[in-house]
Amino acid sequence: MQRSLVTQQAEHPTTHTATHLTDPALICVGFLIALPIAISLGALSFKQYRANTRRRRIEKLERLWNLDLERK
């Protein structure tokens, strides 16, 4: 004798409940986790960009100074 689906769900209510990815609470938690990570990665990337830009400018100035010294 087979039990109906309703009877099975009543006996084991946690086995058939599925979390929906469109649940507003899950979306909020996802944003709360992703936002600090995105801000941290953005800040680190910007610092790295600025350091590389400064290094390239210094290298360019050093080459110009060396060319200027060679002409004199």
C-alpha cells in the first residue's frame, strides 16, 4: 500500500522544502556579503594601479634625465 504525497510530506516536512534563490532575504544576504568584498577588491586594485602608474612615471623621468645628461 502506497502512501500519498501529502502524507509523506506531513511525516517529513524538511525533506521537501526547497530554498528559493529569489527569496528577498537571500538576495539581501548575498549583497551584504558581496558588497564588502567588491569594495575591498576595488580599493586594492586602485592602489596597485596607482603604484604602477607612479613607477612608470618615475622610470620615464629617469630615462629623460639620462638622455639629458648624455647630451651635455
